[in-house]
Amino acid sequence: MKTNKKKFIGVVISDKMDKTVVVKVERNKMHPKYKKVVKTYKKFYAHDENNEASEGDKVLIIESRPLSKLKRWVVIKVLEKAQNV
């Protein structure tokens, strides 16, 4: 199935809400004037239906229709569980 929806891989930084996680996605971006690679990040609110993602997990998110005021993303799967020490 081919879709034109955006997909990102990020790390869950908060799972305190019910069925919602906050995912931090880091990107490397070239500075327009100084031509230096700068690391930037953005936080996305993503829907997690079964509350399976926890803090520190690496997840794959895909864009969807608006689910609430801030949620426009859905967690597809947990790629890597966090190392809880």
C-alpha cells in the first residue's frame, strides 16, 4: 500500500497522557547562510491506542487526520524498547 503520508522515527519523551505520547524527532538541517549542519528537533503529539509505547522507546509515527487539538500523528509500531536500568 503506497501512501503520501509523512513518516518519522523519534523517541518518546512523555507517556503521561492516556492513549497519547509525545515524540521528539531530531533532524539534521543545513544552515542557509553558514552552510553548517545543525541538529534541530520538534515534538509531535501522537495517538497510541493500546498505550504500548513508554518513555525512552524509539517509535515510528505517521501523519493522520486531526484527532484532537494537537494530535495529528499515530504510532504505527515500537521499533526499540528503552533500556530501563
